[in-house]
Amino acid sequence: MAVATYSQSDQQQKEGIYLELLKMSGTEKQSVDLTNGMIKQYKLRNPNVPDSVWNKITADSDPKVLLSRFPPIYSKYFTLEEIKALAAFYKTPLGRKVIKVTPALVGDLSKVMAEYGGQLANRIIETLKENGIKDPKQLYDIR
């Protein structure tokens, strides 16, 4: 497989466009919410820790660190022109709708896939037992 190479300016331009996508798609906000939410949960579970420690943890926990890890991953799969086209698409009414509904859509699809997976596992185990397999091994221990 040929690996695309990009000049430093191409890479910087691509990352800048992708960072714009992160803002438009809500990923930037999700990164901030994830960071703040985790710190909040730890703080609730550790009420005896002084505020000065939580202030240091908060100061050292920049969501931009997470965001900075995304562009190189996208660069593996998208060319600069594709990143630009994606940014343009997200500015259209359909693109904004895709951004808005994707979290709920993925959640709904995940639930259906989990239900199907459970049903399939049950059918496989049933069929194995019906065919004389006394102790079929599960993929996951669900006890």
C-alpha cells in the first residue's frame, strides 16, 4: 500500500481544517465536557482532596491535548481535498443535520446491534446444545 506524503504546510493546513471540523461537529465541546466531567466525578468520589489539588489537576488537563490527537488519525484516511470537502459539506443544511443527529443515530444503531448480538449468541448456544455439544464455550462470560 502506498503511503501518501504531505509537505509540512499541507499537514498544517489539513490539521487546521480538521480543527475547524472539530468545532463544527461538536467534538471540541465533547472533549471539554469529557475532561470536565471526569474531573467532576473524581472530585465527587474524593471529597477530602483539597481544592488546590483539584485546581492543579484541572490546570493540567487541557482538552486540546485530546483534540490534537485527532487530525493525524484523520490524515491517515483523508486527503487534504477530502478534508476540505468534508468541511464544506458540514456547512450545508444536510451537513449540519448529520452533525446534529449522528450521536443519537449511533446510539440507536449500537442498541440494535447489541440486541442482535445477544440474540445471535443465544441462538448459537442453543443450536450447539441441540447438536450434542454439552458445554459450549461463550464468547463472553455473562455471569
